[in-house]
Amino acid sequence: MPSPPKPQPCQDHDLGKFEILIRDGASRIGRLHTKHGPLNTPMILPVINPNIRTIEPREMWDEFGIQGIITNSYIMWKHDKLKQSVLSKGVHEILDFPGVIVTDSGTFQSYIYGDVEVGVSEIVKFQKDIGVDVGTMLDIFGRPDMSRKQLEYAVEETANRAIESLDVAGNNMLLNGPIQGGLHEDLRALSGSLMSSIEGEHRNFTIHPIGGIVPLMENQRYKELFQILLASKSELPHNRPIHFFGCGHPLLFPLSIALGVDIFDSAAYVLFARDDRLMTPNGTVKLKDIFEWPITSRALFGTSPEQVRNMDKNDRTILLSRHNLEITQSELSRCREAIRDGKIWQLAEQRSHSSPQLRTAFLWVLDQLADPDEGPVGESILDMISSTNPVRKGGESISHDLELRPHILHLQALLATRWKAPGSWWDGSTSDPKRLLIIKKTAPPWRITSLDSIINSLIELPNTIPLIMTPLGIIPFSFEDLSPWCHLDGSNEMWNIDYDDDEIIEFLLDLGLKDIPYITISPESTSELNLPKNQEIRNWLDRCAVVDKLALLCSINPNDGCKFTNHMSSRKSTTDRMVNVYSDGIHILSPRLSDGGISLTIEGAKILSSMYPQIPTFDSEVEYSDFQGIPKICIIDDAVPFVGIGRNVMQGYITGADDHIIPGMPCLVVNSKGDLIAHGLAVTTASEMQYLKKGVAVKVRDGALKNKE
Ligand code: GUN
């Protein structure tokens, strides 16, 4: 196999920039730019002991796809011979590694052995002098068993050392700014806030490792581990990768990544190997206990446990280290792929069943999702829910934990706040709703299975709201093709739902319909679909679907949605779904057939832009309302000619963004005067747009200046 090419250094102006390529809730596929190539995250930095290299760094680069390693600058500094050679040759040559080299500072040694004798500036300068890409300041390790006073000291003293460290690091070496604070949520948040706001003379911290967590992992205290992560994250800006210091067991990757970790580092691959233990994505297996391999790898292929047990100790450690590193890498690939597929939460859910401690931690996270508290953990949880694209294509697999998946919670919250009962009916009347018709025991596509029954009911009583029972609760018929409500993967039995009265009332309460009489039916087909009256009813149902989706997904007030869809007509597919939607003869939008979402057209975007003339800024105090209007992004004038002809909006060219932007959903792009420049789909959240300086912010679907050239 040819070895990977030498890494390309980033452009000078990109050094230290973190780009988000794909995101799903708190998880992200990102890229950190360095002088020795990119770090594509989520990723692991294997720990290299400069004196004992069980797997050569060069082999990691050539064979394992490792883009960065971490080693300890304090060990190099302390051993005179090594110190002199690394100072003269540089760390990349000494370790023979072409990619990114990260170093730690000796803090971990102070945790293991007590004080270290190196100075704060001295160790940063040494890291800089040996050509490290990302160094680490000498932070104070806050152990979980320390007193609050000691932990306060660890947080304050680490922050006090930050400026000096950043200034010594200079412009060319990036620096880690660790977060301490033990188990105290408020101290973690304080540490996050202090470390992220410190401004160095040349640059700020590039990465924030979460420190002091090794003792928790050693004792499988995973609940506290994730509590600390969420508390620390509440104050960290979205443009800085988060590193879980010392975490490297594949078992922990999916949930850590789902909660926002970008970088891992660990010596576990070699420490476990020395101890004759094999890693699997579900836990660790002892070589002495097995007759056959529970998981295969390139390293183990063609061998048996018996043969490996009989190997020379050193050869065996190398073989098992290679296996462990391979498993580590493959689990990270699986996680990245799961982010791309919108399934990282499901992977975390599956893996949580691999260990009782991890399951306890996962259930604790679910409790936080169900009922976020008021502290920093709750803040991170709410941020995660609201930044998750609620609509996704592909089937949603059913499980006990389904209802608490962040994107499902987001969708249900949008339904509860943004869906309103219709104000007018197919016969032109405008009175209050008189009846609810709830379809039960019926599988999607509901427009096929239930339309006749709905139409009959609407003929009988026009002021009827049609609703559907789904495994995720009761939803308006308007959302009958919106995924995941209509696209759940499980046995057919799951559609045979018949909620009892108490459950129905509970769901109706959320929809604001509890005082309206309801009937439930399991539909049967009739053959009266083509009556002229039916066409009127069908037009009304289609319009409700468009108005309701605009409200749910784009925050458009249903009254405005009605104006926007004046004299609505549509072209339908052979499966009876709307393909193009017209208002007064103008093509304004097309429903997305893949997931039931909405794609605006440029004409539709122009009308909406004039209906909502606000120009967004960052940090503006917007009064809360259920309907803030179609979300907008304001770009700098220099970017207007490019975006106006259909190029994507890039991070760093944005002067303001509405807070209620949802990644994956439609948004408008305007200039500083508020004129429409383009429309597209948001890739990131407003707060990411505020901080990120590289990458795509909005995938533009069409520019408004195309024909004006
Ligand atoms: N390695 C593992 N934990 C830590 C920590 O808290 N600080 C530093 N600098 N290195 C670590």
C-alpha cells in the first residue's frame, strides 16, 4: 500500500482555524488547519512515549491513517540527551512523523508524581523551540477528590498562567487552554468562560482540552465525565475544538462525540496491549480468556488467540497495540459516518448497552434531555437540542430511547410552539374548530391510507382538524409526509396504535386542542375521490400542509403563510405528492420529497424577504415570539457579488444572523440594507456563524442577482 503523501501546510491566514463541515446537534465533522496538514475531526492523537515507541509514529502515518500524535514535552525537556537532540533537529524529525504533533506540558506528570520543576514560560518556550504544532500550557490538574477551595485555585491559577503562556507561544505555535474545575459544574463553566475569553498578544487558545478527567475514566465514573463535559462546554465558543484529555477507549467515542468532543488522545492502545487486553467497540477482552477472536483486524488476521498467547512478550505487545489502534481508528470512522448519516445519537444509544456504567451515564443524559436544569449542563443540553436538524431523510429506528433523541425532542418542541389550528376552512367559513378527527391504527403513507376518511369527515363537518396517531404522538395531518414522523423503522405492529383517552388528552394539550371534542377512526377506503367538492377539500388540505410546514420549519406566522400562499395551486407527482407549489401563478416553493421539508424558490424567497424586512445582527435582543419570521443572514458587502450569483456563504463574511436559524432548514441571505441576495439552507447555527472564520455557513440554492449582471 503506498504511504499517504506528505501533508500540505495550511495557508498562513488559515493557521489555527477550525472549520465545521457537517454538524448534527453537538457533534461535528470538522477540520483544524495547521502547518503540518489538517486534523480531520473527530480524531484521536495516539500518545507516543518518546523513549518507548511500541508502534513507530511513521508506521501510524503510513499504515493507520493517523494525522496527529501527542507526546510529552516535559519528558523531552527533562532528559538532557533527548532535549539537546530535539532542540537541534526538531520534534518532527526526532519522532519521524510528518503530520501534526501536539505536546503536553508536564501537568499530567505533576498529577502522577507531584510537583514538576519546569516553569510556566519555560515549558511553552521549549515546545515552541522544538517546532510543535499545538503545545499545552502548564495548567493545574484538578483532581475530582480535591476540596472546592483547591479546585477554585486550580481554575484561577490556570487562568492566571494563560496570558503569559499565549504570549510566549507566539503566532506560529497553537496552544491548548485546558479546562479544570473537578466535579463542580459552576467551576467548569467558570473555567470555560475564563479560558475562552483570554486574548493573547498574538493569538488566543486554539483548542480547549477538558482536563482532570483521567481519574474518572480509570474508575468508570462516566456519568460525572459527561456532566463535566456538558458543564465545561456551556461557555466554550463553537469555533474551538474540544479535546477530551486522556480519553481513548472506543467505547466512549460515540456518546462523547454526540455531546461535542472533537479530539481524543490516549495511550490505552499500548497500555492495554502490554496488559494482554484487546479493545473492541463494546469493551475490553482479556487474551487469556478467549478461544476465538471476538472481532477481527488486519493485525490479528491469520492468527489464533493461542498462537498470540505463545508469542514473545514484546512481539505480542506490538501485535495487540496494532490491533487496538486499528479498532480505535475504525470506531472513529464509524462515528464520523454516523454524523454524516444523522445517526450519531443512535450509535451512542446502541453502545450505551455495552457497559452498565456507560448505560447509567447515558440514562443520566436522557434525564437531562427530558428535563434540562437551569445550570450550565441544562444550557448545553438546550443548545444541543435547538441546534439539531429536526427533519432527516432515511428511516428512524425504533427503540425505547427514541422519544428522547435530540432531533425528535426538537421536532416535538417546534410542533408544540409553532403549530396553530387553522383559522379558516375548506368551505370558506372562519369559525373556531368544532371537531378533531384522529386517525388511529394506520400506517403511512397516510395520504393514501386515510385521505378518503378525512375527506368524508370534512364534508360532514368542515371545521374539523384531521390528526394522526403515530408512535411519536399525535400530529396534524399536514405533516403526514414529514420524516421522521412518517418514516420509522420497526415491525408493522408499531403502527397499530390506539392511545387511550388520557394519552390523547395529553397530546392534545401540547397541541393547544384539549377543549375540542374528538373522534378517533381507523380509516376504510371509499371510491369517491374525484368529486368536485373533494378537490376543494384537497386544495384546502394541501394549503394547510404548506402553511403548517412554513410555520414549523421556517417560523413563518400562519397568517403570513396564508398571504404567501394566496390562490395556491400545485403540480403533483404520480404518488400524489405536491412537487411544485404556486401562489398567484408564481412558483414559490417545492416540498422536499426526500424528507417532507421545504425548498424555496428565488421568487418565493423574494416575497418572504419583503414580508420580513428585519436585518439581523449578532447579539441583538429579540423579544421572544413563536414566529420570528423566516431566518436571515446578513453578509458583508464584499461577498454580495459572489453570493448573489449563487456561491455559498462562507464563515467570516457574516455580520449578523437570526438566532432561530436551524441547520438544514431554509434561510434568506441579505445585504447590509436588507435586500435579498440569495436563499439557501443553513449549514451551521447563528452562534457558529458568529465565531467561525472558515467553511460554508449557508449552502446557497439560488442567487437573487443572477439576471442583474
Ligand atoms: N492529560 C490528562 N489530563 C490532563 C490535564 O488535566 N492537563 C494536562 N495538561 N494534561 C492532561
